[in-house]
Amino acid sequence: MMPVMTMVLHPARGPLVGRPALPGDKSVSHRALLLGALATAPWSLRGLSPARDVASTAEALNRLGATVRVAGEIVRVQGPATGWRDGQTLDCGNSGSTARMLLGFLAGTGVSARLEGDSSLSRRPMARVLEPLAAWGLEIAEGKGHLPLLVCSRPRPATCTVELPVASAQVKTALALAVLHAGGRLDLREPHASRDHTERLLEALGAPLERTSGGFTLGGPWRPPGHTIDIPGDPSAAAFWGVAAALVPGSRLVLGPISLNPGRTGWIRVLRRMGCPVNIGASRGHDPVGSVTVDAPASLQAVTVEGEDLIQALDEIPVLAVAMARATGTSFIRGARELRVKESDRLQAIATMLASFGIDTTMSADDLAIHGRGPGEGFRIGNAPVASHGDHRIAMAAGIASLVATGPVALADPEVAGVSDPRFWETRRAIMAS
Ligand code: S3P
């Protein structure tokens, strides 16, 4: 077994100021690659995310016979000239988006493929996407509900109404790709409004998509035309620096331009409710993009996050939990069952990570109460390295908590941050030096 590397993280010595470097948005990057590979003419992608998750999608498409090629600042994507390649093994790495969206994409290809992932991804549920995809002819030849899976596509147009029990933008996107590729009609509804990058992109491209109350309808087969897309900064990556600014007295960080998709701005609402000044600059575009400035508040107030707010701040909960640990009073994260099936059992991993910074939490069912320490003394640290739980967002949240620790903190497996932001630690050093 490889030794687990640790990194020593020093607390901030003064206010954080400047404009942290941000990766391109991971969600838009996956969608741009997949829709580009389905298009009738090449796509040019500017600002593609350097995340390992996105590389997993690009590599899978190359294996299936598409061409994803870097040309300077631009990534060019083109579908195969003569049909999809059969019998490929597609390594989805740590990426739930790659696995779920690819399953939808595969439904229209008419080939079989084996999907694999790392140990974390192999524990994550796939039935939520496999079950509805059966209508479009995606059959499971080997495996059950989890990776590894051998799937075989016999595309058939289907007319289906799908009511998602849990809001999920990955599942929405997988089903949209299936109907675009295999044909038929999809009438989809979800209980809360999750991020709608796919819907907005398809509307802008002229796809036969119509919004309904709580969802959309989409017809197929339909292939996008050639397109050039500017991918904005990743708001989920930005949220780490937003919380950093909220924690370190006197800080001001300018984030962006980032995606301001309404399904992604939950973290901004939560920080504001905690009493943190967050200013959103002018936004532009059909899928809105703009810059956000976060100033350190005098103090942070406890907050409750649940329902639609939780869906719209899902990936940011680990770092928001760090802000809650610094707040006055007890904060609550409620009904967070989905967090238990992310890259780790994130609800448990958050509690364990906060405990290593001396913060008390109480867990009951899918709720977590965080007993805030208040703005006074820094987070107390123990002797053992803080665990990353193989989860990029837990590692990075610990990296933000360590900015206000009483001394240097050792973090295990910092390299896992590369799943979404390969430059995270470099950026942390840069904003501390500015
Ligand atoms: C994503 C959707 C969310 C999110 C994930 C990215 C997407 O997952 O947590 O990081 O790009 O569609 P769910 O669809 O499982 O909620």
C-alpha cells in the first residue's frame, strides 16, 4: 500500500485579499464534452475544467470514438465519423457525473461498454439512472446498481414521464442525453429545482425543450449544431474562498466570473443569512455568469439549511459547515440524505473533520447540528493528521478551516483536491501571500 502523504497547513497571518484562481465549471464542462460529442459539427470549449473528474469524461468519449483534443486554450470536441466503438472499458475514476451522464449518453450509441470507477464511486447508487434508462433500451449485462457495470445499448425511442423522487441534475442530464440520442419524448419532473445547465444550454441551442412546472419536456432524436462555449469559473470551487473570506477578519476576496445558475447559488444565500456581506456584480448570459465579492463580517450567525437551499448548496455543505463551526449558536443541516451517498458519507465525514478541529456536532438520522465556536479563539487542533476521507471537498474544507486554527495542521491525502481543483493548494498559498 502507498504511504498516505500529508501536508502541513499554516493559519492565515492576516486578511486574505485578491482574486483566487478558479477552475472552469465542472458541471458545464461535463455537459459541453457530452453535447459536443453528440453534435453534427465540432464544438470549441474555452475554459474547460482541469479537474480529474472532467478528464474522466473526456477520456471515456475518446475511447468511444469521439475526438477530444487540446489546441492551446481551446478544447475541440467532435463525434466519431463512423459510429461508436463497441466493447470499450470506460474508467469513470471518482466521478459520479461521468458515470451517470455517460450511461444516458450510451443509451443511444448501440454499443456495449464496461464502466468502472474507484472504490468510492463503486459504492455510489446507479439504479436511479439505470432504471429509467431501460425504457430507451439500455440493458445491464453484468452488475447490479453499482459500478462496475457492463451495459449494452439497443436504442429505441421511448415516451416516458419520469418523476424523480430526489432532485438530481446528473439524472436529468443522463435522461436528456438518452432522449436526444435514442429518440422519443421525455416529460421530467423533480421535487426541487436542481441546477439547470443542461436545460439552459439546450434552449440556447434551439433544442425541442419546453419548461413545465417543476421540470421540462424534451423530444428527440435531436443533435446539437456546432458551437463555441465559454465555460465560466466554478461556483463550487469559489465557495471555498468565499468561506475563507468570511472566516478571516478583514478579508475581501473577489470570485469569478463564475456561474450564477440559480441551482448553484445556495451557498451565497446561506452566507448572507449568516450575516456575511456578499455582493453579486452584473450578470450576463442565458445561463448567468458574474463576479461575486465576499467581505469578512464582524461575526457569523447560526443558520439552518434544508429543502431547496440544501439542493442548491449541496456540494458546498462541507465548507459551509466550517463557517457554521465559526458562528455564534447552533446551526442545522436537515434532511441531508443525499450527502450520505456522495464521494464519501459526507454528513459523517463533515462531523469527523470538524471534531478534529475541536468542534462539537450532534448527528441524528440525516440531520447534523453544528455547535458553533463563535468568532473568538481559533479552531483547536489535535496531534493526528486531519483525514480527507478520500473526498476532495472534505480535504478542501479542512484546508479552509485550518486558516483559522490555533497552529499548523497536518492534512492527510491533500492530493485528492485534484478531483475538482488541481490548483487548490497553490491558490491557498497565493491568497495568503497577497
Ligand atoms: C452535478 C449534480 C449534483 C452535484 C454534482 C454535480 C451535476 O449531483 O452534487 O457534484 O453536474 O449535474 P446530483 O445530481 O447527484 O444531485
